[in-house]
Amino acid sequence: MSWLWPMGLMAILWAGMSEEEARRALTRGLAAGVAALTMWGLVGFGFAFGGIGLWVEGPEFQALRRVYTLGADPQPLWSLIGLSGFFFHPVEGAPAALWLHYAPAVLTAAILLGFGLEGWPPTAAALAGAGLGGLVLPLGMHWIWGNGWLSRLGLTLNLGHGVVDPAGTGVLFALSGGALLGLLLPWSPRQPSPERVFPPVHLPLMGAWGSLLFGAGWTIWLTTDPLAAARPALDSALLARNGWLGVLGAALGAGLYTGLVAREVDLLMVLRAVAVGWISGMSAAPFTGPWQAWGWGILIGLGTPALVYGLRRWGVTPQSLALLYGIAGVLGLLGVGFLADGRAGVGWNEVGREAFMGLPDLGVVGVPGWGRPADPGQLTAQGSGAILLSLWGFVAMGGPAAMIRWGWTEWRRRREKPVVSPESLPLSSQNLESGKAAEGAAFDSRSQEQ
């Protein structure tokens, strides 16, 4: 059922595209998705979870115990990248279930990237998907889910519980949004659209079903993690309730905005707000209360039309509005720092197992704390994670794209530059002198006639 997650995202993205645009986007998305899943199976899993056996007890994970870190400690506090489990070896039993569990997450990020690459050929989208699934996304997954350095900011720099992102709003959406922006800037021309009218909805029923499938598949995926036994338990009922409350608040906020501005509820804007509500609220849903989740959703719904208008004014095409969900991933990470009230997450990232901030059984808590002592360090960790994950995606994918663009431009400029032969210069001078002599002779003949 977790595969409903990427399928729902495709349906939401289709809702704002015409039939021809949807066909091209599907081709790019499938090309990027297949390439990303292939590279995930070959090398990406090893980079992401190659050292998970150092922290998770159990003989099934003992083959995954190699990482790269800056120290020589055989039991490192944090790491940069995993270094075992490549080419499906050894991936059996529980590691095989772990590989399969995170495959829908990789596909979701690749679809977001492929659908947003408006005007790109499928081969180029496949290359981008291969880079995303083989290296860029696995490193982000390792830093957050594989006990990498971002998850250990609570132990190394005393920043709350480190970066907390159980649903992957930052790992998947903020990172892939940064990667998409990095690819679009050097290669895709912007087409500003300052019109204030709402864009048309082409497939409203598909978008509505997609928003439901997106949330249902994501919730199922989050509650069936093979590593759940090694992490603090999350209340699935609390997660589902707060997730849906946030989505309902987002739909209400977008409906109120469009109803007041256009005197008519815009369906496409509501569907996009629902998707943004899912992304921006899922990571914070296990750590907050119902009123906070609902109020956060209303704020997200009210802000979604402004984000869409800003992106369209900047020149983002309807297909490349997938950047909207990258921004939602950044908001999702920040939401944990704003909404967490300490009710859950005791011992998250091995911080505060006995007591945290002098209080027993205090979990992840942010600012303002909501009745518990506020922890500005958690908000700092979440903001740092959002910036670094987005920046990593932007640089890792946009850097090579910019270099290729520069090389292509230089090659075309040199090829199209007119080549002037040295032998042609005297000939031109001779012709010029002949012309002047002819003009002089004509002037003399006219003078003689006069």
C-alpha cells in the first residue's frame, strides 16, 4: 500500500496539466523513477544504510557496519556516508525489507524531479534521476535516517534532539526541490506570468483521488518502518489524526482565500494546498497536539496561493510548480521546531533517554514549547537541516548542470564565431583601392565633360 504514495503525487501533479503536458511529464517522471530505483538498488542503499548495523542490534544487520567518518573510532558517534551493502550484497532478510521499504520514498522524490523538468528529454531526466537515486538522495537519507551527522547535532552541538524528520519531508521533498531548482536555473528559461487569475484545473477528479492516495500511502509507509523497533515508538493513531487535521486545515485555508479573492473556491488551489499540507505537517504530526496541527494547516492553506503566485511571477511553468512541494518540505522541517510539545520522541537520536532539560519523559520540544520548557536548539537544528539538505540537492545536481551548460555555450560560441582567413585581407584591401580608383576616374571624366 505504500506505493500509493508516489502514485498519488503523480495524480496531484497531473491535475494542473493539459493532456499533452501530462503525457510528456509522465514520460520524464517514469524515466527518472526507473533510473533512480535502479541506482538505489545498485549503490544508493549502501550509501544510505551501509553502517546501520553499528547502531541497530541484531545479527541480520551485522553485514552493514562500514561507514566513512572523520574519526578512527570503531563505534563512531556520527558518520558521513555508508560503505557496505552495494550491488545487493549482502542484502537479505531484514536488510532486504529495509531496501524495499525505502524504494517508494526514492520513487516519490524522483517523480517530483522528473515531472518538474519541463522541456527536458526523457534521457536527460533519466540521467538526473540516476544521480538523485544513486548518490544525492542516499547521502541525505544517511545524514538523517542512517545516524549521520545531521541527526547527531543534539549530541555534538547540543541542538535539541538533532534534526528530526521521521516522515522525510526534508530528506525527500526539500532535497529534491533543491535539486530541481539547481537543474532548472541553468537550462530552463523562465516565463514570467504576472496574471492574477488562478490557473485552470484540467483533471480535478484525478487530483482529488491523488490527494487521498498520497496521504494514505505515506501514512502507511511511515507506520511500517523496519527500523521502528530500534527507534522511539510513534503513536500511529496520533500521527494519522494530526496529519488529517493539518490537511483539513490547509483545504479550509485555501478555500477561504480563493473564495474571498475570486468569489469562487478554486479547486486546483485547494488540491495543491492539500498536498502542501501533507508535506508540511507529516513530520510534526507525531509530536504535537490537534489544535496546533489544525492551526498550522490553516496557515499553510492561506499561504499556498501566495507561494503559487510568487513562483508563477518568477517564471516557473505549471510543470515546474513541483518546486512548490520542495518549499513545503522546508516548511515541514521547520514545523517540528514550531509545533513539537514534548509529548513524543523520548530518546530520539539517543538524546534524553533518562531526562531532557531536567525533566523525565520529555520528548522532542520546540518553540514556544506549548506548556513545556521551550527548546530553541531544536528549531535551530530543524532550520539548519532544511538549509543544508536543500543546499546539498541544489549544489550536487545544479553544479554539474551549470558546468555542462557553460561548456555547451562555449562550444556553440566558438563554432558559430566567423572565421576570417588572412588571405582575404589583401584581397579586400585591393578591392577597396580598385573601387577608389574607379571613383576617381569617373570624377575626372565628369570634370573633363564639364
